Amino acid sequence: MSGLEATRELRRLESLGQIPPQRIIALTGNARKEQLENAINAGMDEVMTKPYRLPELLERIRARRA
């Protein structure tokens, strides 16, 4: 299962009330606009491109889901 497929499945389970809301952050080396849009459209909360800084990643993980 790809990350996009996993995200869609998590969002489906959330919508059914089977799991609590999850914060999903994509980490990708592919920074093309269409790839970033695909991640967001799949249900990811945000996308970070590599290389990323660990403090920034931790800050985003701790942020509340919008």
C-alpha cells in the first residue's frame, strides 16, 4: 500500500468513527507541484520535502489538526 492509499484508508476509517482523527504529514523527495497536490488531495494534512529539518518536523507533528 502506498502512502497515498494508506492516507485514504485512514481517512475512510476516521469518517466511519473506527479510529480517532490522525495527523498525517507526507515526507517526500518529490517536490513537483502535482505530487504535492496529490498528497493533499489524498487527505494528508501537509507535505514536507526532503531534506527537512528535524525541529520543523517535530513542530508540525505536535501541531493540532486543522
